[in-house]
Amino acid sequence: MDHFLYRNGVLHAEDVSLAEIAAEIGTPAYVYSSATLTRHFRLFDEALGDMPHLVCYAMKAASNQAILKTLAGLGAGMDVVSGGEYARARAAGVAPDRIVFAGVGKTRAEIRAALEGGVRQFNVESEPELQAISEVAVALGTTAPVTLRVNPDVDAKTHAKIATGKSENKFGVPIARAREVYAEAARLPGIAVVGIDVHIGSQLTELAPFEGAFRKVAELTETLRADGHDITRLDLGGGLGIPYRNSNAAPPLPFDYGALIRRTVGHLGCEIEIEPGRLIAGNAGILLARVIYVKEGEGRRFLILDAAMNDLIRPAMYDAWHDIVPVTEPAPGHERSVYDIVGPVCESGDTFARAREMPEVAAGDLVAFRSAGAYGAVMASEYNTRPLVPEVLVKGDHHAVIRARPSFDDIISRDTIPHWL
Ligand SMILES: *Cc1c(COP(=O)(O)O)cnc(C)c1O
């Protein structure tokens, strides 16, 4: 469920008309709903119920500080994957003991910054990283709390680019080697083991792969405890999928995911962390765009929008489907048409949808890409010197620009011409 509904014939974000936002700040633009962000965070928080837990929002999904502040205000922790995300979470006011630092290639500078600023734990992905963290911690006269990310070798049954839990993926330590690496961690002077971490992929549409992974983690918990390690925290990652397409079967609900966690690891008495990103932000955002031209091609009609692959790369990158709807509500019995929906960027990859049937629209009309809140604005670029797409946050009848569209001058002045040129 989200808060983007037609009212008086116009698509709204909560109580604010998307046509008014477009008139005020132009297109393309991302628009987020605070109520949807809040609702989705609470679904996870409630799904874990009375188990001691922390929902750490995977902020790579949508990392604007206004979004982070909204979620942190509800009690969310953050899952960060870079020094930049760490700094951004801190700038948004997130307490350091609620920040989990993940990522397969943390540099010593990133490790040092997080240890100096404070961090809940590092989720460690390899032995060399364990060594590096220990050395940096010792140099700072401290110890680093860590979990080890294990790779359980389960098939997440998702798009190959976002599957992370098979042995051929670059992530984590093979679960079969976990005992060995935990033994090494226990020997290192700068390391304090606090638990186990697992994350098998994104946009999972079934619970079975999670179940397989969580059962392996439960078994490993018992083994490591028998080896003398203090396993008090289980970080179960993120990855629960969202419905991108109304016609498809709905992915599992957070409630059922919570029940699965209770069933598989609830008896271990550990504090549970989860790291949902997409399910919190995905349906909380839309991308607003305007039709520039309707072009008649050879046996096909192109809908040419002012949004492009640089603003929303998911269709080009992951073959993703986004529902694309007119901002003006189609009248009952309206005409429909079939379009190839494209942006103005100079490559054929700049295609959002092929042979898409939708209500007929005309040049100048506004459309909205639904479910664009996660991995949308954060992956945007200025390819073709198209200004970085702005972001707007709505709460009830309030709205505010939370990232302004840069001017051409802003963009161009970032380049420096060497004095010898
Ligand atoms: C990307 C990622 C997540 C979030 O995945 P979603 O599918 O957005 O829920 C969580 N944890 C880690 C380690 C990740 O890399």
C-alpha cells in the first residue's frame, strides 16, 4: 500500500497534487511520501515484535538526509556501505550506536572514520578486512565490534546483478570456512566478535531462500557458541521484494518474514538486526516526468519523456518494470494506446518500457513512474549533462524540495580547466 492516489482527477502524493509539484519545480523530479516510509518502517518493526531488535534501514536505497531523518525519528538504525554514507547518516543526526557498517571493500580511512565517530558494528566480509580493522582499531587504542558476513550458498532466485548469497558472488566468507575465520577473529587484538551477518540478495519474492539462509545461521550460532564465541547479535540482512507490477503475485509480507525469523532463529536469544532498503523506500517514491513528444515510428509509437536513464536506470540496468501512469486520471472508457516509452538520452538503452499498453497521453501530459523510491534517485547521474534529478518530500499537505535541481552553471563550474591549457 502507498499514498499515491487520484483525487479530484489528479494523482496526489498524500494531500499534495503532483501537477502542482510539477508546475512549481519542473520535471523530471522524484516525489516521496513520508506516510509510506513511516508505514513500511513500522511494518518491519512490528513484525519483529517483542524480539530484541533493530531495523537498520539500508540507506543506499534512498539516502537523502530528509528521508534518513524521517526514519531515524521513528527509531530506525542505518546500514551504511561507504564512508560517504556513514558521514551522511551522522549529518542526518543518526546516533553512531545505531549505524551498522557493511560493504565488501571498506578502506582503512573509512574504518578509521567509523571507529573515531562510533559505530554499532562492522559487518566483515573477508580475512584481510578483519586484519585491517584490527590494525586500525589497535592504532586507535580501541576494539572494533564485528560480525562476520557469511555466504550461505543459497539461491535467492532474483536478478543476477542483485543476488549475493551464492558461492560465486563476491560477498562474505563461505559458511564452511566460518569457524576458521571466527577463530582468527578471536585471536586478533583489535576485534570483538558480537555476532553473525548474512544478506543473500535484493528483490526476493519468496521466503524459502531466506529460510534456507536463516537455518544455516542458526546452526552456525550453536557451533560458534560451542567453540567459545560470544554470539549475541544476528544481522539477517535485507532483500524482501516489493510488487513492481500490479498484475504479478505479491511478494511475502513483512509480517510473514518476521514470523519466519522468529521460527528459525528466535530460540537463540540473540538481538536481531534486519537491513531492509527497497521495501521501505520503493513504493514510497515516484518519478514524475512530462511527455515531450509522441513520435510515430515504423509500426510503433514512441512516447518520448523528459526523464531518462540517467534519472532512473533500473529498466536499463535490471530489466526492471515500473508501472507508468498518467497524472491526470483517465476517464472511464478512455482510449488506450501501446507505446515504447523512452527518454532523450543518445543510446537505445534509454528505454523504460517496450510495447507498453497504457491510457493514451499527449505531448505536455505528466506521467508518474510508480515504485521508483528505491535505487532511483541514488543511482541518478548527469549523463548527457542533464542536471541531477531533484527530490521532493511530502508529508500530509506539506511538501519541500529536499534536493534542488542544479543549474547548468552549477554543473559546468564543477570542472576545472588546468592553467596550462
Ligand atoms: C543492498 C543491501 C541491503 C538492502 O537490500 P534491499 O533489497 O534494498 O532490502 C541490505 N544489506 C546489505 C548488506 C545490502 O548490500
